[in-house]
Amino acid sequence: MTFKPVLIAGAWRPATKPTGAFTAVNPATRQPLGDHYPVSSIHDVNAAVEAGREAATALEAMPDAPEAIARFLDDYAARIEGAAGPLVEMAAQETGYAPTPRLASVELPRTTNQIRQGAAAARARSWTLATLDTKTNIRSYYHALGGPVVVFGPNNFPFAFNSIAGGDFVAAIAAGNPVIAKANTGHPGTTRLFAELAFEAARATGMPPAMVQLLYRTPADVGFALVSHPHVAATGFTGSKSAGLQLKAAAERAGKPIYLEMSSVNPVFILPGALAERSAAIAKELAGSCAMGAGQFCTRPGLTVVKAGADADAFITELTAAFAAGSPGTLLGAAGPTSIASALDVLRAHGADVLTGGQPINDGAFRFQPTVLRATGAAFLADPDALQTEAFGTVTTVIVAKDIDEMSAVADHLEGNLTGCLYTHTGGDDDADYARVAPVLRRRVGRLLNDKMPTGVAVSPAMNHGGPYPATGHPGFTAVGIPASLLRFAMLQCYDNVRPHRLPRELQDKNPTGTMWRLIDGTWSQADVIG
Amino acid sequence: MTFKPVLIAGAWRPATKPTGAFTAVNPATRQPLGDHYPVSSIHDVNAAVEAGREAATALEAMPDAPEAIARFLDDYAARIEGAAGPLVEMAAQETGYAPTPRLASVELPRTTNQIRQGAAAARARSWTLATLDTKTNIRSYYHALGGPVVVFGPNNFPFAFNSIAGGDFVAAIAAGNPVIAKANTGHPGTTRLFAELAFEAARATGMPPAMVQLLYRTPADVGFALVSHPHVAATGFTGSKSAGLQLKAAAERAGKPIYLEMSSVNPVFILPGALAERSAAIAKELAGSCAMGAGQFCTRPGLTVVKAGADADAFITELTAAFAAGSPGTLLGAAGPTSIASALDVLRAHGADVLTGGQPINDGAFRFQPTVLRATGAAFLADPDALQTEAFGTVTTVIVAKDIDEMSAVADHLEGNLTGCLYTHTGGDDDADYARVAPVLRRRVGRLLNDKMPTGVAVSPAMNHGGPYPATGHPGFTAVGIPASLLRFAMLQCYDNVRPHRLPRELQDKNPTGTMWRLIDGTWSQADVIG
């Protein structure tokens, strides 16, 4: 049997002593796709890390690495657009997503937009937060880590979070690091196509040979060896909590930074005034948000909190009807329906009743009925962990709290989440309740929304796609939003009394671009240092 | 026996079910000081954390917490100056440091300076890196963590790094967090005096009762419970690598951020041109730097690297003479001479020869002879870990490399360090060698110095007192330098579509101070948002 080659050290080559092989499966047909991909052994990992280290050294020696990196990213974005057809076709087969609009019109443009924003950030250099203290002649900035960054991509965004094209990849590259991509095993073919384009772009723009490398899969212990390798600089991971926590433990034992986006139920608090004013509209909005990508968005609203009463009952009726009327999307793999069913078992065992849905659908695809559950605030507070079990699909649990105190208590028992929403009366009717709940919710979430569902994650410099543990591994970093996401893959480098000609261009008196923002003696400025 | 009270929940009270007691020892006389301090049990830990959580909630509810915090810090700084006499007297007894200049004229002013810089940073708010995207109406900034921060202070700076007065304390408070201080057990009395002043300042300025709390000591397992407590927000630790790594593991298992400053040998590379030009001057400078605080600075130059030859031999002769002529300072405790002796055993066992010193001094104080060792580059490369064993005293190991390639290889085998220095010819004689060694050293250190010893750590906004693991736990953060050090104790908070009157003042259209720096649509500005 022939396996697809891995990309290591500037060459597509057979995996060395692979420990096995796998194929992707078309979730719409449950049929395996034809190509076989190798499961890499430690030999591939070691070779990729050593080559990545050499690439990092070569990047440091380039006369103007940020400009070269920007050219590479721009070139890569153009190649992706040129290969949109095959990319969309492959991704549609591997994920079951609609070729259009989802893949071709939404996710692919988002992906090239992120890549071009990364290029612009590398070129502008302002992300480095260069800080110059001219009196002491101490100067510092954020700079590449000096080794390869490992990126694990999730299954749910084959383009925008792809390990060799998505947000973490762009952030790591734009910050100046080579990347070792570990493909999501749900879409190895899509990832391979991206890797081919990235490698061509790297060659065309004169980047080091191992600027981008690709492995498809490893056994668990080899994955742990990868993230804890002495010469790996850092890891970005998006995926399940169970895999994430194991990688986190391995990396942290070795003192290696690892950034994880793992799980989130994304609570939505609908305050009484909003419920009285427009419960049908909110129910419809919630149903639509929860069904996006068949409920497989990290920001899917999986927990809805309302105050008991007639308005809440009406809302739940509307919501249940909307879910029942929804057409169940195709899930990404066989694990989808199984894991939703397991999550529902936990929720039911702890006092949540299924109002609609609750069962897998046994047609040709992997599907699950859109599901609404209902539980009391008391049930939630009796076992908050259980009632926050994430069901990765079109599932939301409505918590009916007896009063605002109990809504606030529910907020206070939330785990860390990516997002939290508060729906409020369009006038001031909910102001007092907002003031009760919002401060409690605020500390539990990375992004607080008001009268807006969480599923849109704008690529904005002000975005935070992050949040307290266990939504991520650290509350100070975002995985989306350029340039802030670059800071994860950089170290703080300080120069003390270093002679002017030995400073990096970004820290010399003369502004390197004429427009780079630098904090000079306490003032943000685009000017040169006046000598 | 009466134990000194702990400070918990706004009251000085006896420790609850303490597990033991301890006294400080005067290192200059080896005599125990009179006061007995309790070893706290889990009861004190739980009480302090719950009170700290309430304090964090109360802070959030204050109408203008940053201004209130600034007033608190300013008031505290003034109280410290008013109590300088007793503070210096107590610290001198507990550390053996000279009351003047070290404690009264250097460390105390540095401490109050840091506290006032923290006040200014809290008031200015620019540290929050507020980012406004007006087109999408997404706004974010760094904000307090919403729970108490635990601070473990080191033994070597009883004022400037004190757990309830030093850099980590200031950073955590200025960022808006209550602090639970764990005293260094070497100077509990000094820490108690600070805590009394801090608590008085907190009351005088209307802060929550548990804004500052103090425990003296815990058994190891209780310390692990503290840093991993579900309601603790984060931990700052400065101290030994062995204690730090244990706390790191406990905190990270629980998903809690922990910032550690642990160990560093602070390599100094003296390039051939500099050695030829001014070896005697550099030897003298190195001996002076290494002897500061009896060699007990985190940035003490413990590893010196030169190229073999007559200049190197002359330099080593000068250095050895300077060390031999130095008067050995008093070490901070009984562990000082013992741990230096253990470190020397490791160094000697791996090919380092003692040129001067090498023995403890058995007079009334804890002392050790200033010590120079010499080893070859080959010996270093044969076991780089062993040759980087930190000796926390006036000790430096001179590595004599056979050529620049070997100097560069030594740099490439360094662990992460706080600092790295390159001494170079005052003209251009060393430019080529600098270009060889500096890029390798750069990625291994937080602060790169040129023709300057590392022991001065200026409180500059551009300072990085941090570096790659195991110097610290994360290469992106600094423990010294305001406002950057505040970012460790903050989370990224994003507001998406939140109505204007519900935004924190720092993110509203109107600039909250008229001078706060904010990144508005890609431009750093002190202006209001133009509606």
C-alpha cells in the first residue's frame, strides 16, 4: 500500500518507519476516501524538529525577515485562491460541508484574509510592542521564539483553522517562526493540498526549506514527544479537551509554552425584559446560531439561562419548535453522534429533560436531531460540572432559574468560556439585572456579548477568541484577531546597552518603516528617536 | 508559645490549627531571632482565598477602582518611608545585609519607587492595551483576573521583591487584584512590618478588607493547594528552581497561571578583542558584579566564556586575584554555604578546577570564600547541564573555549537565562565574532547586554527581567518593569456589541483620563473616539 508522503526538511518524502495508516471518511456517505496517510513515528518528529530549528536559525540570519515573511504569506494567499476549486472539492468530501456558500464563499475568503492580515502585521511590525527607554538605553520588543512552532488544527474549520493555513499557522509564521503542522485527521487531503501550496510559496519567495512542514498523525506518545521536544519553541492546539489536556501536561512538564482552545458551552443569559419584549425573535436567533456548522462551532451557544415564568415558557416553546423544524446538518465524523449521545446521557442523568431531539439519525450521513433540553437552576447548581457537559452539535440546554439571584449563581458556577452573552430589553428595563449578572459572567468569559449571538468571530484586532481555563490554557491570549494572536508565538527580547548598529532594525533610533508604532519614553509614536 | 498573627480577611488573627512554627535567624550571628511565626494549615489558606475572592468582587464594584488602587499604593509608599527605620533594622537582622547603603539607600527607595510607578500605571491605564475597533464595535483590554493573586517572595531582596511590597505585589495590585502574600521564611518580621503598613494603607484609602493578606509559611502540600485553589486567579513566584517547579506542576495541573523566576547562571561572553584591549578592567568589573549581595542576585554572572590564549590566561589570573582579594559577604542562611558547596561538587565532578576559594568560612556568620573555577569548552559541551549548575554566591566558572566556534557551541547549549552579556572591543575588532555568537545567545536569554554586567536591573518600561525556561516559566513576561509586568496578572476581556453605557470607562468613546493611550482602529491615540 502506498502512503501519501510527509513534508519534512524541504522535501515530500515517505514517512520513516510509520506506525500505521489511516484514511479520511466522507461524513455525508460514511464511505472512506481513497488516499492512505501514514501515522508518523518519532523518526519523522525528530527530523521535522531539527529541520525546523535550522529554519528558525536561517530566518534570524535573513537581512529583513519580516518583509520576506510578508511576501511569503501574500504569495501563499494568492496560490490558495488559484487552487480554490480543488481545495473546496476536497474539503467538501472530507467534512460534508456545502461547497458553497460555506467553504467557497465564507471560509476560504476568511482564510486568505487572515493570511493577508498576517502579512500586513509582519510588515508593519507594530505587533512587537517595541518599547524604547532612551534615558537608560534599554530597548525591548516581542520577537520570534527561535524554534519551530507546532500547530494542531481542529476538525471543524478545514480552512480557517487548518494547521497549515489557519489562524494559528498565520500567527506563528507572521511572528517569525517556522511551523510544523499536524493535520487534523478528519481532513488530511485538504491539509496536504494547503501544504503543497505553502511549500511552493515558500520556495518561490526564498524562505528556508523547512519553513513549513507537515505530519498527518502520530500515536499519542509521539505527539507528547513532539510538543515537549527540547527544540520545539511552542505549540498551538485547537481541539477536544481530552486531547488538549494531555498535550498541555506533556508540554508544561518540559517547560514549553502551549496555547490551547479546548471547550466552551458559551452561555446565553436572556434577561426578563428581553424575554418579555421579543422572545420569539431571540428563540429564532438562538436556533440559527446553534445550528451553524451543524452545531460544531467552538462558540455554539450550548447553555441558555432564563428566569422562570410565562415568558420563559413561551420562549422555550418557540425555541423547541425552531429546533424541531431545523434540518440536521452532517456531522464531521462517526464520533459526532456518539459523543453528542454521551453528553446527553450526562445531562439527562443530572436533571435535564429532552424537549425535542435527543437521537442520532440513521440515514447515510452522520447526523443527530437538533436537541433542546430543559433543567432547573437548582439542578444546575446541584452539579454545575455535569450540566456544563459540552455536546458538540445543535444542542442547547435551557436552565430555568427561579429568580435573578439564581441566574447570577449559575453565572458564578460556570467554567471558563470563550464567550458569554446577555440579551437585554432594548430600553432600560434590564439595566438593574444586567448590573447583577454581567460582572459575574464577565470574569468567566473571554468575550462578553450584548444582544448578539456568539458564533460570529470577527477577525478584528479587538477580538478575543480566548478565555479562562478550561476554554483555553491561559486567559491572556487570543487565537483570533491580528496582530494580538501573534504574541503567543513570541518572546520578550530586551537589549541593554547594546550598540546602535547591533540592534534589530525595529529598535534602532530610525523607525524601520516610517510607520511602525513604538512606545518611546512613554509615548506611542511612528517617529524616529530624536538623538 | 505565642505565634505572631496572620493577616486574613481584614484582621490580624491567630493562625487556625497551625501545623508548626518557625523563627528567623540572624545570618551574621547564626542566632535565632525571638519571634515565632506559625506554619499555616489549609484552614488559613481556604479562609484567605475566600476573603480574597470577595475582595476581588468588591474591587470590580468600585466606581473607579484604578484611581482607588493608585491612592492606596501612594499612601502605602509614604507609610513605608515613614517606617524606614524599623524596616531597615528588622531586615538587617533577618538578612545580614548592611543597613546602609544596601537596605536604606538602595533597596528601600527602589521599593517605594516601584510602588509609586505601579500607582502611576494604574492611574494612567495605558498598560491595559485597550484596543477599539469602531467599525465592528468590538473593544478589548487587559483587566484584573477577578480573584486573588498569590505572591511568593525570594530571600534575597527583603524589600524590592518582598511578597507584600515588591515587584510582583505591585504588579498584581496595580492590575487590580487582591494579593495573598506568602512571606519568605528568611524575613518574616520584615514582611510582617510591610503587611501592617499595607493593611493600614488599605483601610485608610477604603480598599476592601482582604485587599492584602499574609501567611508566613505552609507545609508543601498546603502550598500546592494554595496555588491550585479553584478561586485563586494566579501566582507569582521568585525563588529556587526546585520549589518553583513543584508549584508550577501543581498550578498548571489545575489550569492556573503561574509566573516563576527560578534560576539563571547569566553567561558573560568576553570576545577576543575586548580581552586583548581591557582584560584587567573586565576582570575587576566581573568580580564586583559577582560579589553584589554576596553573589545572591538572580542576575549574578555565574558563567564566563573566553577564547583560549594568552589574553584569556591573563584575564583569569586577574579575575582570580580579584576574587581572592574580595571580602566574603554574609549569606542569607545556613542553606547558603551548603548549597554552594553542593554546586561546586557537581562542577568539580564534571571537569571544573577551583582556582581560588571553594570552602565555607567558619566564623560567626554564614559565609563562603569567593570562588573562581575553570573548565574547558570541551568539558562544558560534554555535560552542559552539569556545568550550568547554579551556585548562589560569589562564584563564577570560566569556560575556556578553544575557538569562536566552540564559544558559539557553548552558547547553543545554554539553558534559558535571564541575561546574557557580550563584552566587545570598543572599536570594531569583535564585530565578526559578535555576529557569530550574539544570535545564538539571543534566543537563550531575556535580556542581552553589551559591555555591561547584568546585575543592575533598572525599573524601566523596556526592562525584561524574564527569559526562556527554566529561568522563568514563560518567555513572554517580565517580572520587573512597569507597566509590562502588570500583564501577567490580567486577562484579555473583549466586549462585542455591548451598549456604550455598559462598557468599562477605558473602552468608552470618551478617553477616561484625557491621556490614556488606546489603539483605536489601528492608531495609538490619546483622543476620544470621534462618533
